Amino acid sequence: MNSSSRAKVFVHSDQKWEDICVGYVQIVHTDGATYIRGITEKQQKQCNNIVTHQHLNVNKEDWCINLKVNPEIIYEQQGDNIISWEETELKLQIAISFIDNKYSQEFWNQLQNSRRHFRYDDPESTYPIIPSQQNLEAVQLWISDNPELIIQKLTTDPNNTFLEALAKIFQDSETQQHLHTLEQLHYVIRNLIYLKNENVLKKLLSDKFYMTLFGIMEYHSENKGPQRVSYRNFLSEELKFHQITDLDHEIMEKIHFNYRLSYLKESVMAYYLYLEDPIYNQFNFYINSNNQSILESLLLNHQSQFEQYLLGFLDNLELNCKFINEFFLSFKQFLQIQSLNEAFVACIGKTDLLRALFSKTVEVQQQQLCFTTLQLTIMIGNSNSQYFQDFLKQNQQLFWKSMETLLFSNMTTLHSMIIDIIQYICQNQAILGQGIDWLMKCFDQKLNASAAASLQEIVQLICQQQKTFSKDLAVLSIHILNILKQQQKLAIKDKFMLMPALKHFKYLCTSSCSQIVKPFCESFIQITASGKIHGILEGQIRDIIKYIKNNATLSHYIVIEVKNLNLQDHPLYQKLVQQYSYVQIEDGSKSRMQMEDLKYYENDDSEEQAPQQQTVQVIREVYRLDFSKIVRQRNEDEEDEDEVKVRETKPKGIVFGDNCFKRIKTDDDDDEN
């Protein structure tokens, strides 16, 4: 409540003025009309006639006066602090005496203004409401109720009267620390933003008003306390604008508008703006539309200037790397447009920027530089494969030396980008050989955990891409599996080195070339039985054993190795050994599996699956399962944790009725355990 609006309300009755009440009187604009409204502080005498048009959310008893401003009534100002008039319909003379002369004058000005411009829907009139500290609530309502009118007023007013009034209120309120007024201003600005009109946003984010907007946006309910964020401090002191070349004034305005709108969207409004909010998509539309215009101007209209900038790229490396990263972040999608892509690649080719960057990465392993180099490489590889192939042919030694340097560096955050680049190269048969040779050289060096993980992922991706498992891929796989033998010899195992080897072991177990893992089964078994494997490695090992069970040939071989190592009683292998200890032979009798009979079990996996299917069918017939219920039956041939369950005809995983929302393990869940 604004204390300066405190006043006494008088009514002329029985030929004398009577003191009705003391309250806080303001001009309020609501529901398409203007009211003289006062909130009661002290009631002296009852006079219900001066409280009309009761508001839905406020008790009538809380008001000392609530009268609609009538343009036909003559209001008079007496002295410095008294305003009087006659309500012809009520046949009452009313006077208001303010304690603050300054506020009395402001009240009088608002009253006169509202009488002159009382038609809110008249496009020819000036603003129906000029913001002041006393009517910000009414301004909010007016913006919400008349969006088209405020858009028309704001975009056609050359004097920016409305925004100037908001700026003045903000300046005064912040100086006087009127927090309530500042919060009201925040909601007024939010209402203007939610108009979702590009021209209104351009006004708000213009050079003249953007600091006012971000200053007002600091005063929201969530931005309080010692962690309060100062948006103005960031924009004025921390943010620096660097212009790389001369551009048209219109394009420069779009650049500034885009950055300010992005900052508004991503930082200022992030605490209440959700991704599905329509205004979020509207902001993105404005930003993307401007970005395309900016890129077209830069690459098509100012191409020679952009090339000149790229020639001096290494002169201020740190700043220019930041620019290129922002460039890709903003314009990546538009570089798919053929004309823009060709213009960009032409600039890169003329300045030989890619070669300059790779040469620099060999000399200096600076993370920002390396990130920019790899990002540019990925972009060019995806958008213009022919240029990238020509670059590799001409700079083969430099490129692979740089990639090797980055792979074995401590900048592990770059490894995902290296994997993307090598994967792209190996998809192209014309340059696949270069990638294979580079991988061979990398395995000749001493691997660290991050490099081993990256190389394993690259080799697995190549194996999945190729239709046939070539000799080179087998050699690369063996290099990875050799990590198992190296770790087996160590008293303390390196889990970060073991992980890529186990991942590749698992992948090969599920592939058509599972025989590659046989020479490494002994190392695998000894590592798993060492008792020092926990956490994620243990889960990886259990997955491998599960996949081994689905491969009869590999299972037989593992059982033989387990028995050779005298580990048949180990919990991980006990069930597997029991399952494959007896086999059916030609004469129909059962015989204990002998170690030397390995060749007998080298059969195709498909031949082994039929008996298993018959066994499952026999179990179902014996127990005569009722498919309308969930049946749980322990099968001693499975692991202790496994259970035989039957799928229900109802939706999988949910029991309806008395046990609603109870989660049930299904057959698929068993496969995951």
C-alpha cells in the first residue's frame, strides 16, 4: 500500500461536509473502465452510496469509495490537495483531501487523462492508461484484456510514451527501494513479453530499453537473497561484443536482438519458462529467422570480408575459437542449404583454415583450439564429403598425426568427437584404409584407459558397419582382447582398462565371429574368478555369461576351460558346468563329457536350439499351465534367481483388480537379469 495515497473522504450532506472515512485512494483501470477507488483504513461514518460496482474479489466493506469516472462530470481541484465533484446520479457532493500534495497532483493528472481517453477500443486515441506507480495492476489487466490494442500502440508510437513511463517508474522505484512496485513492474513486462509479438520484443530489447527490461526482470520472487542474479551487471561488464567485419545496420540490429532474446529465454525466464511453452517456440522462430538472414548477409554479401577474417584467424586464437563455436551453434542448421554451404566451404578452402588448425593442434594441445578444430572437421565432413576426402588425400600425414595426438592427450572430453570423425571416415570405402592403418598404429602404443575405451568403440562401430568380418578387423579385435591377458597378470586390476575389453568380448560373443574370443577365455575366467571384480564390471561379466549360454559351441569351450582351471564350483560357472556336463551321443546313452572331446561339440548353434525348445514344451505339458494366472515355478536347471513365468493375456507387466499397479516381472525381465 502506497502511504502517499492516504486521504480523507468527505460527503456533503445536510448542508455540511461530513468526514466519512480515512483510506488509500487511487485511480484504477479495470474491466474497460476507470474508477476512483479507496481502501478503508478507518471508517468514520457509513455511506454505501459511494461504493458501487462491487468487485468480485474484495469485500464491499473494505472499500471507502469506488466510483466510476464519468467524462461528463466536472471534477475540480481546490488548493494543493483537495479534489471535489458532484455525482449527479447519486445527488452527492464528494471531496477527497490527500495528505501528500505531490500525490494529489499526480492523482489529478491521471483523472484528467482518463477523462480525455476513456475509450479503450479507440485506435485513434492515445494510450488509455499511462503507467504510474499507482495503476500498475490496472496496466497489467489492460494489457491482458486488449493485446491487439497495446501492440498497435507500442509499435506505432514514435515517442515510446508507454515504455518511457515504465522506465521512469523503474528508476524512481529502484532508487526508493519500493519492492512492491518493482515486482508489479516485473509482471507488467512479463505481460508485454507474452504478447509474443516480434515488433514489441524489438522495442523492449532495443538499445534504448533493453537495460530497463533486464533490470525490471531482476525483481521476481525467485531472484532474492545472497544468490540474487544481476542481469545488468553481466550485460554491461562481463559481456563483450566483438565485431569481426562491417555489416549493414539492419543486420547488426538482428545480431543484438538475437543475443538479447536468447539471453532472455535461456537465463532470465528459465525459472518459469518450460520447453512446451508456446512462447519458447515463438522465440526460437524469431531467432532462427534472423540467423538465416545474418548468415546470408555474411556469406553471400560480405564473403570477401569473411575470408579476410579467416586468414587472420590464428592471430587472436582464443577469441576466434569462441566465435567459431558460437557460429556453429547458431548457424549449423542453415549450412545444410546448398548455396550457404558452398559459400562457407569456399571460404574455408580459400583460406586453408582446416590445415592451419590441424597444424596448430600438433604444436599446442589447447582444449578450446582442439574442440574448434574437431567441430569444424565434423561439420565439413557431414556437409561436404568431397572436400573432406580431398583434404585427407592432401594432408593425410598431418591429419592422422593430429588425431593420434588428441586421442592420447588428457582431453578426454574430445574423445566422443574423435569417435564421430573416425566412424565417418570408416563409412567411406574410399578412405576406410586410412582409418584402419591409423587404428593399427594406435594399438602399437601404450594405451591409457580413455584411449582404450575410444578405440574399442571405434572398432565395434566398424565391425557393425562392415558386411564381412575382415582379417584387419579380427586383428584389431585381438588387440583389444589382449587387454584381458595384460590385466590378468596384474595383482590390482584396472577397471577402466578392463571395461572396453569386456565390452568387446561381449560384442564378439553375440556376433558370427565368436571363435575369436576362444584364446582369451582362460584370461576372462581367471579375471572373473579373482574375487576383486565389483560394481559395473560384475554386471558386464554376468551379461557376457548370459550371452555365452546362448552359444552352445562357446559354452562347451568355456566349460572345458573352467574345469581345466578347477573352477567348476565357482558361483558364476556352477550352473553352466552342470548344464553342459552331460550330452547325448550316437548310441542313445549318456556319457560324462571328456576334455578331449572338444571337436565333437563344434556344432552349429542352430542345431543345439531344437532340443532346448522341446524341453520347454515338455515342461509346459507336465505342469499344464493355466494362462489366465501368473504361475511361478522354480526350474533347477536355471540360475537360483531365475523363475519360469508365463505371459498373461492382459497388458504385460501390470495386474489389474485388487492388486492394481503392482509391477510383475515378465519373461523379458528375466532375460535382463
